[in-house]
Amino acid sequence: MSALTLSGLIEQSAERLTHAGVAFGHGTLSAFDEAVWLVLWRLGLPLDTDLDEVADQVVTSEQQAACAALIDERIATRKPAAYLTQEAWLQGVSFYIDERAIVPRSLIAEVLADGTIDAWLSQQTTRVLDLCTGNGSLAVLAALAWPEVQVTGADISEDALAVAAVNVLRHDLQARVQLVHSDGLSALPGPFDLILCNPPYVCQASMDALPAEYRAEPELALAGGADGMDFVRQMFKDAPSRMREQAVLVLEIGNERAHFEAAFPLLEVAWLDTSSGDDQVMLITREALLEL
């Protein structure tokens, strides 16, 4: 192989990803960003490396070949990059991930980090539930955001809970994060002061149109029925009995706002600002749920 700089290798890799038509959205939004992630990871460089400082670094033929093989795998398998590296980042925090759980990317992580929902909490907020915890990322982030609370991460998938256990241990939170196998709220009597939930909410029409990268994830974590609201309907019925009087529920519904409002036209919610807009994550009080 001819001499190549790190910046040249990244550009070359990005061109290959673009030409192959791979889909993004599992931690990156462009071919260039995905190429940066994969190349830096393959070369053993930190993902927060200043590219300007290493742009002219010469990449050996062996390193070129190793990176090319990883790009080949990304294109051939259509697996999200996070599955290939077995690492995902959310709000600057590193998490283990594999095909047993959905790649963590919840916008709820943003409102945990920036204090958006703190105004609805109080000194009495001591028990937090992360329902549909997946790899446990939101449970871990909640525990990191509020050192005084106890967090329960729950999921119907035993496989996902096994991945979550790796992350609880990785962040040394075994004393404060409990993992529970539960179909919805069935095994979770509570009462909780705060419920976080990034449920399966993708409607059937959207499921049918998903790129291969999303189909590589567990369907159980994505599919929400004809209108995407099957899980949410049951949760809304069960949640008030698991919530303390002043408790609130933070729910993500992605691009399904139209279906959500059609299913719950009279429900009073507070939409929260995120990097993807103010129509994907909401906060709902227990009082509002009782009026359904």
C-alpha cells in the first residue's frame, strides 16, 4: 500500500461508506464521523483525539489493512459501528454494547445531563426507575447525575439485562443500581419518584422501512405495534399505582408524536427541548396520568 496520512485514511474510509450507502444514526450522523470513529478505534486512539494534531501522521500498510478490514465488515454486515467496537458513548460516558441490546442513543440522556427535569424533582426524590433499560445506559446516567438516589433498571429481555449488568459493574454502581426482569411494570411495585422510559415506539410502517442497521438491533426494543403505542398504552394504565404522589414520568417517543397525540389526545404533557427538537421527549405528571 502507498503512504497515507491519518486524515487521508479517514477521508478514504468515509468515501467508501458513502459509496456503499450505509445508514447512520447509532452514534454518528455522517460518513465522515463514522469513519473517524472506526479508524481511531481500530488504531487504538482515543475517540476525542484532536484530528488536527494527528492529521499528518503516517499510517503504516498494516494499519491501513486493519482499518480497511473494519470498514469492509461495516459495509458487508450493515451492523452499527457500536456493535463492531462493542462500545457506545452517551453524554461523554462510555458503555459496553453488543447485539443483545439496542445501541444506546436516547435523548433522555440529554435532559438528565443538562438538568432540564431537575425542577420537577425534590429532596424527596430517592427512587428512580429506568423502564426498558436496554444496556443500562440511562440507569447509569441517572445514578451518576443524582448520587443520592437508588435506581432500578428493568427490561423484559434477559439478554439486555446481561449487557446492563456489565455496565453497572463497569461504572462501579452495584450498590445503587438494581436490575430487574419485568414485562413492563408487572414486576415493579414501586413506588417510584421518577420513571424514565425509552420504550419500543416505532410504528409498523416505520419498522417496514427501517435500514438494515436498525434491523440488526433486537426488534423487541423497537417495534411498538401498528401505531407504535402498544407498550405506552399499557404503561400509562399501570404507572400511577407505581408512582408516588408527586412523581413524574419522562417518556421518549421519537418521531411518533402524531401517533402519540392521536392515541392520547387529552393527556397534558410538557415537551422537553433536546438536540432533535422539542417534540420527541416529554414529561408527564402522575396527576395527568390519573385523568386518562
